[in-house]
Amino acid sequence: MYMHAASSLLRKIVFIMLYLHKKLHMYIFYI
């Protein structure tokens, strides 16, 4: 149970980081 919660949290963090990474790339590209 604990491991599952930790893995889902990790997946969420990775998803958010990838999303921000894309946004940052777009932002840099437009400048």
C-alpha cells in the first residue's frame, strides 16, 4: 500500500516535471 502510494506520487512528480519542461522549452523558443 505504501509503495503504491509512493510510486503514484513519483509518477505525478515526473509528469509535472515533464510538463513544465515542455512549457519552458516553448517559452524559450518564442523568445
